[in-house]
Amino acid sequence: MPTFDPAGLTATQLEGDACVVCHKKWPRPRVLVGRLPDDAPVHACDDCAEALLPVPEGAIPLQRRSRAFS
């Protein structure tokens, strides 16, 4: 689990009341995505957590479709 630098986080992010990425407060972020150096948990909203969490071993990640423009 990654360790986040608290220097770049707001008080609400440090308290777990805002997403560590987008600062969204509602609904309260519930996905544990890392820890602070003092071992306090760091949370993200569902949308941002997808980008932060590793892909489980054996899973096939989704690929974005690219569109060719002519």
C-alpha cells in the first residue's frame, strides 16, 4: 500500500473527510488507497480509487478504444 506525503494534503483529506485526489467530500470517500507516514489511513472516492489501486494479478485491465479519424 502506498505512503502519501501529508505536506500536499488538506486538513479534510488528512482526516479522511475528502478524497485524497479530487477533494470530493460527498459521498464521504470510503476506499482505502494508502497510508500516511504515521500509519493513518488515506481514502479516495470510488471514481479516483480506480486510478490509484493496482490491477489484481491475473486480471485483464480495460483498454480505452482509440478512434481513427480520416
